[in-house]
Amino acid sequence: MKSKQPASPDLVKICFKVLDDKKAEDIRVLDVSAQSSITDFLVVATATSSPHLRALRVELEKAIDASTHRIVGIELADDSGWTVIDAFDVTVHLFLNERRKQYGLENLWKDAAEVVLAEPEIRPTKRSAAKRSPARAKPGTPKKLRKSRSV
């Protein structure tokens, strides 16, 4: 049963960011609120190997536990290639590639709207920005002491 609180786009963003940061492949977010009475969003992603699948699950658990949300349940079977993390309004399905193709969740939920999340914006740090800008001498420094840089 859905929680009485509204669906959490924040939790979807947290899950997407964790999966993206940990190099999950083909991350898709589906808004199933119109089709499902038990969840509002499905996040589906592919792991490249069993250790990668395990690492994705562990990182998602940490991130969800650190947020204001809670995990209702986790379903995983040894060597199944599929892990489900239920956080009420958001359910995350992690697959190995073969299992994702086999089960085809996106086809089962084809009437759901896909939510497009932009990848986190990459901003240069002060250090990397300083590396790109040309060196400047202090005003009043004689020209022959100034360093020159060809660009």
C-alpha cells in the first residue's frame, strides 16, 4: 500500500544519482502512479556483474538510510541477477543484463510515463578552473620576470 505522504521526487533523484555515480547502465525512471496502487516510481538499472550488482545495492541502502526515507524491504536471491529495493513510493530494480532482457519490466509498464532526469551538473572546482586560466603576473612585475604561456 502506498504511503499517505506524496511521492518523493527527492528519493528518485537520490537513487538516480547513486546509480549514476556507481556506473549503473541504462538507468530508467518510470512514473507508475497511475497504474500501481503500491508504488509511484520504478527505477530500473543494469549492473555489469554480480559484484557490481551487490555494490549498487549497498550504496543505495546507505544513501536511502542517510536520507529521511526508509527501506521497507530488500529482495535478493543468490545468483538470481535481480535485486529489488522497496522504499514505499519508489521501488528500485537492479538487474544483470541477461535478467533485465528476460523480464522486460519496461515492457510490462509500457503505459507508464518515463521521467527524464538530467545527469548531475559537472562544475569545475576552483583548482581545476585555475589550471585552465593563463598565468598572470602581479601588476608592476617587470616584463622579463613575467612567465609567458602559449595557448
